[in-house]
Amino acid sequence: MLLEHLIYSAALALIVGIFFMHYTKRDPTWIIILMTIAPDTDYVVNKIMLALGFNYPIIINHGDFHNLVGLTVFCLLGALVFHRYGIRYGDALICSVIGYLAHFVEDYIVYPPAYCYFYPFSFKSYGINLIPETANLVVVGSEVLIPGIIIFCIALYIRKMYDGDGLALHRYVIESINCAKRIFTSKRYQEFL
């Protein structure tokens, strides 16, 4: 699901960037894309802890950062780190929270009840499972990926229309489609198949 998180968060960052540019004349919304991966770092931390010889009950399992505690810690620390590199603390904190919450929403929609998002206030797991469960952590499937690409393209178009030169993007998309048609109908591609 990592690829889907990146695509959906990039679409969200494009739209949020419109508001940041309008009100602050800054666009730190790339932080949204970066922070949408943060809840899944529990998987990496778990592998590192196992490699270092730690075991139960200290092991961090996948899903342990998918809650309000993880959101608070990651967003506050992330905002401090980004502030250290010249980004306003408030901007970094807002984008961090948006990115982390975007991950929650994406997992809530895709998976069955699996994560206690409101921990420590509630131990209830939430999820609506719009697609069948999969064990693949990188890509869930076309049921999630294709709508994500479409939403990203729409967000990109909206952003380009706001920033200006939206027609250039339209021409770019049309030319890309024509290029893809030329590739897939070429003799060399047909011989490759």
C-alpha cells in the first residue's frame, strides 16, 4: 500500500498547496507526502529491533504507530526537525498532521478493522474494507491504485489551473497519451510481445 499512500498524499499535497500559497506564499506541502509514510515505519523499526536481538514484549508490530500517540510523537518531532532546516514550525506541524491523518484515512477505507486509531482513548479497531485484504505492503492492487492515479491527475490539473498555465498541462497530457499510443502500436513493441 506504500505506492498508493504516496500517490494519494501527493494529490492531497497539490490541493493543500493551493491554500498554503494563497495564504502564506509558501508551499511546504511536500511534508504531507513524507509524513504519510511515517505510520508504516513501525514495520522497519520492527525489523531493526529483531536484527538487534530484541524480542517480545519490546517488539514493535505493524500498526503500533497507527494511533493518536504515534501521530502526536511523529508530528511534533517531525515539525521540530523541519523547523531546524528552515521551515516554519506551524507550517511543518500542519503538513505533518495532514500527512499522518491522510494515511489513517487511506488505511481506514482500504482495510478491515485492524488499527486502534484513537488509542489511548479507545482500543476499538476501525476500518471499512472496500477491497479484499492483501498481505502486500507495497502495492494493494488496481482497485486502489487506478483511482489514485486518476485523483492525482485531477489534483495536478486543478493545481496547474490555479498556478496558471493549465493549458500547458492539458497539452502535456494529450501529448503523453499520443506518445503512449505510438509506443504500444509500434512494430518493435509488437515484436517484443
